[in-house]
Amino acid sequence: MDVEKSDVSERRKGSLISAVVMIALMCAVIVLLLWGQSVDPLPLWGFAFILLFPVAIVAGILIALRQRMKELERSELDEAGKY
């Protein structure tokens, strides 16, 4: 068994798990905001502004995850370790 491939697999798995956990938390925040809006509505502009934050965080997580997967595919971590 190749140790480097196993290491990359573990790093990929860890990245995916952390991304899924954070996205699930942000989805819970979005659901909570939607429920709060149904109970005691804010003006639409205020609600959209508040909702923008968890949506932006999810987008950032997805972008970072994609970049991380590309790094792991190209083995950039191993190359950086040589220096």
C-alpha cells in the first residue's frame, strides 16, 4: 500500500468532513433565520442582508474545498515539504 496515497486520502476525507459539518451548521442558521422571519418578519432588505452572511460563508467553504481538492490532486503539499 502506498503511504502517500493513503495520506492524501486521509487529508481529502478530513477536508470533506470539515466542509460538510460547517455547511450543515450554516444551513441550520439559514433555517433558523427563515423560521424567525416567519414568526416576526423584518423588512425584506434587512432580512436579505442578514441572510447574505451564512450564504456567503457556504460559498466560501465550497470555493476553499474545491481549491483544497485541486491541491491534493497536484500533490502541492509534498512539493512544498521538499524546501
